[in-house]
Amino acid sequence: MPGLLRTVAARSSTVLRGYTITQKASIYTRPPKDTIGAFETAVGMGLFSLAILGPSGWILAHLEDYKKRE
């Protein structure tokens, strides 16, 4: 019985879904229009690291305050 249900489900799923739409990725193989300099790279990496490590650093710095029950 499970084999029959699996066969019916496999055949009817394509009918119920209808036509599938094929999507194409827009990948460009040209070089970039503007180059990113060292300063922009350093600022971007600094801000990303601050955004990721900042909250965890704040929590670790104030860990004793969180342990107190008031």
C-alpha cells in the first residue's frame, strides 16, 4: 500500500505544481567599473568586525552585572 501511495503522489505532484519557471542567474564576467581602494576595504572590514564582535564584547565586559540578582 505505501508503494502505491508513493507512486500516485509522485505522478500527481508534477500535475498539481503546474509549469515550472526556470530562473537564470545574472552573473557578469566583466571587470568591475570602479576599484575599491585599501582605505574603503579597511573601513568596511572594521565596521563588519565591530558589528559582529561589539555586542558579544559588551556582554562579556558586563558579565558580572548580569550575574547579580536584584
